[in-house]
Amino acid sequence: MYLIKVNSYQEMSDKAADILFDVITSKERPVIGLATGSTPEGTYKALSDKLNSSTVDQSKITTFNLDEYVGLDRNHNQSYAYYMNENFFNHVSIPEENINLLNGKAADEEEEVKSYEEKIDEQGLDIQLLGIGRNGHIAFNEPGTSFDSLTHAVELTEETIEDNSRFFDDKESVPSRALSMGLKSIMKAKKILILINGENKKEALSELLNGVVTEENPASILNNHPDVTIIADSAAIGE
Ligand code: GLP
């Protein structure tokens, strides 16, 4: 794993956007995996500015998102579909048919996760962007998730519900389930870029870097991937 140290949120966002942009411009039909959360917001701003001031043909870009809450309509202001529109898709010209999002209101969940994984396999992810939860979760793969997991339905932990409740009116409004790409789905990406900032992610970062690979720490699987870049700020590094 390659660690890039940065001093600010802006620097992290700009570096991440540069890496994503480089992958986009190096492929005829780039396929990029995207993440939500507060961490990548700045990256989406920087990336959309870069794309819009370039000659990149955005109609060639395909995206896959990591996860979605179960039960939230895509117009709900806390759905990840809504987040992606607000932070990225509304600001770029990637065609709607190239945007892949899990449907948290799918009538047939089994079919939804199965067909999503099939689409990932057909298209192949050139890069997957990730954030990390305080407990080491990536996407919505909580501690204990099998390293062999494909896209699946998950029960969220109390810690994650608590952490994500800051975006909802109250804790009770946070959905308790989600659909998420699995750890194996994420590992299929040719390249992985993970962003870790803030003091509250210090432990998650050190657990990732200590080299112990265990299902108790979902992010630790990244130690087994040949091309991972971590961008971390000084607060998360503890300097
Ligand atoms: C959610 C998302 C993750 C994200 C995590 C951290 O649980 N499913 O993909 O990495 O939150 O979010 P934040 O960046 O807001 O700390």
C-alpha cells in the first residue's frame, strides 16, 4: 500500500481528484467506483471542476456506487443517490444510463444485488474510491463480514448508525439495513484509492497500516490488493 500524507482536507481532495482524473484519461471507456460520506465531498467538487475544464468525453465514463440504504427512495435527501446527484452527477455530464446505483427500494433485493455484481463483472472497475468508518468498515461492510462477500444486504452496527445519525433528524430515522458491494467486489477493482482524514479516523488508519489482516477489520483486506493508494491527513496519521 502506498501512503500519501497531506496537511489539509483540500490537499487530500485535490490529490484524490488528480488520481481519478488520471485513470479517466488513461482509458477509452473508464469505469470508476464511487463512495459517499463526508470524506469525498471535496474530491467530487475538484473532480467535476477538472472534468468540466478538460476535453474529456464524459459520455464514455461509467460509474458504480458502493452502497445504498434500504428503504430510502432515491429522492430522499439522505439517500446516497441524492448525495451523488448533489455532490457530483448534477455538476458533470455523465449520461444517466452510465450511472449505476443500488436501489434501496428494490422489490426483489436478491435480484438487485445479483444483477449489480454481474454488471460490475461485465464492465470491470478501473478504480474504486473508498472512505472508511471508525470501526474499519468500507462501503457498508461491517466488522465480521466475509472477505468472500459479493454485493449483499447488510445489517448496520450501532456504531455506524450512531455515526451516520448526524445527517438525519434523529437516530431513529437512520435505516438499519443497507445494500452494499462486498469486500470481494471491491477487491476486483484494478486500483483502489482510500481517503482517511480527521482525528476520529486515527485508529482506523493505524489498524489498516499495522498489517494484521482479519475479518474483524474489513479494511484490512486492502493489504492483499496489489494497487492501493491511501491519502491521509496529518490528523489521522497523528502527526
Ligand atoms: C458510511 C459509508 C462509507 C463511508 C463511511 C464514512 O458508512 N457507507 O462508504 O466511508 O460512512 O463516512 P464519512 O466519510 O462521513 O466519515
